[in-house]
Amino acid sequence: MVGQSLVRKLVVAIRNTDADRTTSIAFTGAITVASAAITIGAFVVVAFALKNIFFGGMEYPAGPLYIVAGSIAILRIMVATAGRVRSAFQQTHIENIFSFVANLAVFLAVFTAMTYKPSPLLLLLAISLPPLFFQMASGWLIFIQNPLLQGKRTFLPEIAGELLSESKWLSLAQIGTILERQVPLVIFTIASAPALVGQYAIAMQLLLMAAGPVIMITVPLMPAVADSMALGNNAWWSTRINFLIKVIVVIGVAGVASALFFGPATLSLVFGVNHLFTHTSCGLLAAWITAILAANCYYCVLMAAGPIVTGK
């Protein structure tokens, strides 16, 4: 969650064409995120060490699987800063191209793994390594190709403090969301209710489908609004927001109507026949997506504002 705060601070330096300031903010953001990732990794290692001491060690393949998963997760957190830097430079489309290629690579890797030697560890590597590689490639390209990122690298403690301060509550909210989604799965598993686990997983996946259209619109929106605010051009972003709200209303009405009629057949084709796929549930899902999209557009404006209105 450091990323949104980092974008706001970068756009001001970019608009002032201050290479040293831009480079230093990006450098500080990278160091801050890397430090946080290493701290989280150390905490997890200590937690597992205590678990092994008091409850015994993990048996293969759980041990290596968790270690690899944790290591890849930490590395992806560390290189995620590059994506936020691209956003600040209004290059989200380039990041999306890298993500598209990474997704194709994941598909091919998963297909190969499942065809020749299916195993949890190999499947984890097939899913995780292509995105990590393309994240690193994207970061390397943005830093070597942009003159504003060739300035003097200086760690700015005040920027690091602001990044951590602004992101702490957002991070807690994300942790709450993760617990909210995963705790029921743990409870159902402990209760030995595999049918409930499957039904809950499908229902949660349907809710997460809302992330698709929401991300497509709101990921580029926040940096664009922040950039407009940095220029003092409030008329630009307010006009765009008003237009987006009208578009969302039209899409929402059309989406709910389509889901009511065609939703059950479409979802059954993708996920298989399930009693959860009713006309009512599909219509509610479409309405949910529309509401989330509208709320996130407003949220982008709030995130883009923050300290930037004071020139920080």
C-alpha cells in the first residue's frame, strides 16, 4: 500500500522535471518497500521457527513449498515499486503489456507442469516465476530509459516516514480483507466440510470477478487524477469523473440486465453447473461489481488528493 502514496509524491517531482528529486523518491520508495518485505519475511521465519520448536517440524512437501512461496512473495513485494513508478509516469499501459505477456507465460508454464510432472511445488513455480521475471524486466527498463530516473540517488528519511505513515491503515485494511476471505476456508476445513469449502471458494471467486472491470478503469485513474492535481488542473479530473459516473451507470444497468438473463448459463459454462448460479445471484453480482466500480472511482480521487494538495 506504499505504492499509492509513492505515486502522489512522484508526480510532483516529475512535473517539476527534477531528476534528483524524482530519482531519490523512487529510490526511497524501493528501499522502504524492500525493508518492509524483509521485515515481514523475518517475522514469518521466526513464527515458523517457534512453531517447529513447540509443535514439531513440517514434513515434505509442505516445508519447501512454504519456503519457496514465501521467498517469491517477498521478492514480488520488493520489485512492485517499479509498477508504481510507471504509474506516476502515466505508463500503466506498458505495465499492462508486461502483465499480459506474463499471464501468457503462466498459462504455458502451468499447462506444461500439469502435463508432464504435476506437483504442488512445480505448479507454484509455474504460476509465480513468470510474473516475477516480467516485474523485474519492467522495472529495469523504466529505470534505464527515463532521464528523470538518472539523477542522484539519496535516501530521504522524511519521505520514507510519510510513505509508511500513509500506508499503515491501508495495509491493516488489506490484512483484514485477507482474513475475511480465508478464515471461513480454514473453519470449513477444520470442520471437515469439503462441500462447503468448494461452494465458498466458488462464491468468493465470483465476487473477485469484480476486480476485473474495477482494475481496468481505476488503476490508471488514480495516477491521472494525481497528475492533474499536481498541475492545479482540477477541472480536468472532475470532468472525467463525472463522465465515468455516467458510463458506470449505463454499464451497470446493461450489466445487471444481461446477468439476469444470461448469467446462469454463462457461469455454468465456465465453472460447471452449480445451484449457486441463479438469475437473482447473477444480477446481484453484476450490481455488486457496478457498486464497487463507482466506489473505487471515488476512492481514487481521495487517494490522489492527500498531501498533494499542500504541495508535499
